[in-house]
Amino acid sequence: MALEQNTSASGDTATRAYPDLNLYIDGQWLAAAGRDTTAVLDPASGQIIGKLPCASTEDLNQALAAAQRAQPHWAALPAFERAKILTRAADLIRERLEFIAQVMTYEQGKPLREARIEVAFAADVFTWMAEEGRRAYGRVIPARHADWRWTALQQPVGVVAAFSPWNFPATSPARKLAGPLAAGCCCILKAAEETPATAIELTRALQDAGLPTGVVNLVFGDPDAISRQLISSPVIRKITFTGSTAVGNHLASLASAAGKPATLELGGHAPVLVFDDVNVAATAEMAVASKFRNAGQVCTSPSRIFVQRRVHDAFLEHFVSHTTRLHMGPGHLDSTTMGPLANARRVHAMRELMQDALESGATCHLGGTAANGAGNFWPATVLSSISPDARLLHQEPFGPVAAILPFDDESEVINRANALPYGLASYLFTRDTDRCLRVSNALQTGLVGINTFVLNGPETPWGGVRDSGYGREGGIEGLASYTTTKFVSQGPAR
């Protein structure tokens, strides 16, 4: 391990461990020598913390060949044996939790306590799928003749090409790997170039747990070139992607042209419906914690907060008050409750959205301008009186900007919540149990939180509808999506 010296945005110097960056292909760690590289930056300082090797065409060919060789043996390995390897990997992730969390904070920026929670969650994903893989049950179907046997069997779909994003560098790769591996599929994972070391450490845990050579291959590089080469290969039988709607639609078209299924978790613009019968102060506090988690870089982040008019002003006051208590800074500092944005692109996007909102008449109660100094810092921002035409209400902000919007009645707010083409997550807060049923049924999203912003666990399905993608990760659905059903009709021997 290399020790890097980094000067934080606050001027403090911290010594943190950051691993060497490598590709992992056919059981071998491949360094940058002889390959193109891309710089990995600390988002809190802008300093280069590593040089990441980019996979060449030949590297990808080797990864495809390795996965193809390993696929029959991994699929044939009893689920009980696969589960032991995945369980051991989960245990190793837990043993290394503190180091992996520090690596994640270093390269992604989120506060260390959030990183710790995420690494623990990733380990739980492997544990859950290890057990669920042992329950990929088929069934016996009553045949139409007494001496016949009809069965439906669940079998692995084959080698999977997986693409994970930078905002959750442990959770997303864990989901992309654990489900296919538990189902008996080999994987080629292209993880995010901004946050490579977290994915490397998860892969290292799988290797150290005894995962056979070639079952998992980890690559980085030009996203378009890698996706085109992998998806067009006959070795790949399915793709899974988390990221923007535009990129997801592009990958879906490539997969469709090749006749391959896909699981896509794409963009969101989550509405929150706050009715006037709630505890306003408590609900506002919960909304602040959820909105500014990971600096708003969460696909299910509450981004359009509709508050019934009678309590709108009180909610806004409490929301602003709780937001002022957040402390922005480098993620490794104990005092930090919101870290930097992961890259400079997000700062630019925040600046453009803010300019448009203010020009259209919005009121900024807090934040609104990029912080001075090094790093990708944008303060927690609260807006109200926003024009319906403002880009902020139509384009996923994916940053620490909260929009507080008044509404009058239930039918109105449901229509406004469903007005966008996104359909990943939505939330409603009310004490009326009948309203809980009505509104949750009416909201057109794959995930609904009622009086909570907690939407997922390893045991639960995760995914959206409409422009937010299709297919599910997590839960029993997250295993089933990597299997195919084979029907076997057996008659008597002649």
C-alpha cells in the first residue's frame, strides 16, 4: 500500500492509505506499465492521488476469454459452494471495513461515517446473495400423463457485463457482482474511473476468499469503447448498468441490437409529498438528512419537496434551520457532515441550475454559490418560489440543492409528482392511513417511502420504471434477473 500525503481544503494535512491501482484480469493484477492511464483526484483538494490503468482492446479480449473459460465451471459449482466463497468475501470486507471506508472517502469525498455504512451494506449484499443463491428453486409442474415429469429449472444466464457509477462505489459494484455470482454467472465489471480503489478492494476480497480465476474481471478505461466491445461480444449474455438515463438508453440500444437482456437503474427526480397532518419539525429534519446525504449525489435523493400550503412556511423555516447545522468539509474530518461533490462536472452543473433558477425568480434561502478554495465544494442550498419552468424542476440536480414547493390538495400534488418521465423513487409523509394507500398506489415509481426516506436493504428489490430504467437489483428479484428458466419435459423410456 502506498501512503499519500494530502492537504485538505481546510488546510489540514492528513496521511491516508490509498492502494495501487490495477486492472484484474484472469486472476492477475495488471499495472499501468505499457497502458494509457487516467488521473484519480481527491475531490476535497483536487490533488492527484493515483494513476489508473486503462484497459486496452487486448485486455478486454483477455477478460472475455477468461470469463468464457470460467463460466461452465462456476455454473456447475454447487450453490452451496458458491455461497461459502461469497460469505467469506463478505467477512473479509467487514474485517477491512475501516480501510475500505477511508479509501472511499479519499476518492469519492463522502463523510467517513457514510462510507463506513456503505461498506457494511456492501458486505451484507454479498451475504444475502450467498444465501439466496442456495434458494434458486425450480418447480415440478403437474404433467398431463402419469408417467411424465415436467420441471422448470433456474439456470445462470451466462457471463454478465456490469457497469457501476461513482456515487456509491461499494454498494453498486457489490450489487453488480453478488447477484450474478450467486446465480452462477461470471462477471466483467467496469467500475467508475473516479472511484476505482473501492471496487479494487471488493475484488481483492473476492480473490482472497478463493474465487476461481476468471470468474470476476475488473476493468477501467474509455466507457464507450469498453461498453461497445463487451456488449458486442458473443461471450456476454446480459448487461447491468447504473447511471444516467442518456447513457442507459445508449447501452440498452446496444444490448437490444445484440439480443441481450439488461437491468438498468437510471436517473431520478424524486418527489416528496408532505401533507399538513405531519409533525412538521421532525419531517423537515428527516428531509434535510436525506437530501444532503452524499452531498445530494444519490439517485433517490428527495429533489422536489412538495409541502401542503398550510404548513409550507413552517416546514421551510425548519428545513433551513436544520440545514444551517450541516458542516461542509473534507470527508475524513470528524466534524464533516457533508463532503465535496465527487468531480468538477457536478460543480459546473450546480452553477448552471442555480443561475437558471434565480433568473426565473427563485428565492435562495441558503447557499447558492460554490465555496472558495480548493476542492469541489458546493454548500447545502435551499430554494423556494421556483418557477415551474426552471430547469431544476425538470433536470435531476444530483447535488445539494433542495427545492421546496407548495401544493393545495392531494390530486394536484399527485399529478405534479408524476409529471416527469422519471420513476425511480418517491416519498409521502402523512398520518392518514387511507391516504397512505391511495397516494402510494398513485405514485408512478418503483420505490415508495411512506413516512421514511429509507428505501432499501439487501433483502429488498431496487429499481425504477419509465425513464428510470427496468429490472431489479436486490432481494429475490436481484437473483432471478441473472437466471433463465429451462423447461424439461421427460417422458417414459421406450
